[in-house]
Amino acid sequence: MSKGPVLVLGARSDIGLAVAHAFAAKGHPIQLALRNASTFEANRMDMVIRYNVAVSIHEFDVLAIDKHAAFIDTLPALPAVAVCAIGLMGDQIENERDMSAASLVMRSNYEGPATILGLLGNRFDEYGEGTIVGISSVAGERGRATNYVYGSAKAGFTAFLSGLRNRLAKRGVHVVTVLPGFVLTRMTKEMALPERLTAQPAEVADAIVRAVAKKTDVIYVRPIWGLIMRIIKAIPERSFKGMKI
């Protein structure tokens, strides 16, 4: 893997920060994109000192779609790898009752990430190389009553990444879809997660680094999730609609 710059969208998230550290440890310059970027200076300096690589911070709001193109133009260099670690789970009950809350979840998980990665895909297409990594979710593989608003947005994002990969495959651009399953982060800290199925942010980051190097298309961070989702997707709809999962 060449030591080109790595752009991390959503660098403040636990997974995003872990991804930045993982690539910096491999010698890559890092571009950290996040909201309220001025408050992230300590993290930037930590990476500079720890890994002896260039690290820059960039203000980025995934919902400000009209500013996405200009954001790319402000980067010190077109990244070799762009990783989108942006997501918002929200609360399913609130999403059912408050359509503005549901819209925020949908836009944060699909519309915003798809738009910025689509623009980066266009730039990579022109350049003739580059790698895009989108962190989606197993929740998007089948709608469940307990999180279908979040899941539907992730389903759209997964489909977008698949189509983008298909479009750019012959243009020297690689697209990776990441399906982490449960990850122990601030977003899930109140959930009772099964240990065998739950990854750490650093585990997700290491899986992404390997996928980029090996040009893997789709990864389950813990392979058991592939089996679980095959079983869930195979359940007939007549039976599935009465289940509580």
C-alpha cells in the first residue's frame, strides 16, 4: 500500500479516531474531518508526535451537502484513501413519533455520507486511482422493528457503495463496504452487547487497513456476522414479521 494521505470523515467518532491511528501507524499522512475541528488539536498533535506523520484538521459537516465540493477543494492534497466513519443511530421510538428525528438519522447515515463519497469518487475517477471506504451496518441487511429507521438508511448506503464500486471498478478506484456488527463505542455504551459479537474500534480499524491493502470489497469485521445475517435473511417474511429481534 502506498503511503498516500488518508482522509477520515467523522474523525471524532471512536471508530474514526481508531482508523486515523491505524493508518498513521503505517506512515500515512492523515486528514481529520469533523465538526468543531478547532477542539481537536490535542488529538492532532498526539498523532504527529506518536507517528511522525503530517496530520491536518478540517471542518466538515456531512449534512451541509452544498459545501461538500468546496470542502474537498480545501484539502492539502487529494487523499489516496477516504474513510467515512459517520453515523447516527438515534432512538427508534423517537424516530417513529418524530419525523424530523427520523429524517436526521436517514440523512446522517445515507444522504450525507453518500453525497461526499460520490463527489470523492468523481475526483478519484478523474485521477485514475483511489480507495473509498464506507462504514455501513449489518442493520441494513434486513429491516427489523427495533431499528428500521437506522437500518433503512444503512441499507441505502450499502446499496450506494455497491453501485459506486461497480461503476468505478474499471477506473482504478476501489470501494470497500464495512459491516462491523456490534462495536463498543460511545454510541452503544448503554446497550447490553454480547461479547463474542462485539468488536473494539481498533479491531474495526485494523480490518479496514487490511481490506484496503488487499482490495477486499465487503468485510464483516467479525466473520460470524456473515453467518448470522445469512440466517436472518433466509427467514421467510411470513415468519419474520412475527419475530422480535
